[in-house]
Amino acid sequence: MQKDIKVIKYFFKPSGKVLYVVKGFHHDYITTKTFCTCFDYNFRKKPEGCIHMKALVEALESNKYEEIIADDEEYSQIFKYELYDVLSEGPR
Ligand SMILES: [Zn+2]
């Protein structure tokens, strides 16, 4: 896995909802195996996916992610925070 990329799994209780956040070099992204909120994924549409999706898959396979248990009430807050971080990023 690339250095400085960290995967965080938010596990929300009691619903059991899961949110994966990949912390990149400058920003955090909400990432799934088939989707990412980063610029590369959404605008450049790389067929092989972006580095965050790769990092997520690798992290899941090797169990190398940080798990944070959060309350359902925090879900929208965390979601908004991470999304805001992405939207503040301009094209590079
Ligand atoms: Zn990405």
C-alpha cells in the first residue's frame, strides 16, 4: 500500500451502517469498492479506479484499517464533514 494513505472504517451503532474513509495526501475521501468521491474518479474516470479504491481493497484484504465505532447520530455529521473536505478541493 502507498505510504501515507490510511483507511478508516466507521461502524455506526446501532444500525450497523459502515462508511469507509480513505485519508489521502491532502484530503479525505469517502470510498467504496466501486465508488470514490475524489476528483480522479469522478472526472478523469480512470478505468482501473483511483488510488483510494485500491487502498481500500488492499486494506480490507489485509485487515489494515482503523476501525472507529460511532453513534448513528454522528453519521450525517461525519458524512458532511468528509464530503465538505472533498468539495473544497479544486482540480489539480
Ligand atoms: Zn479516489
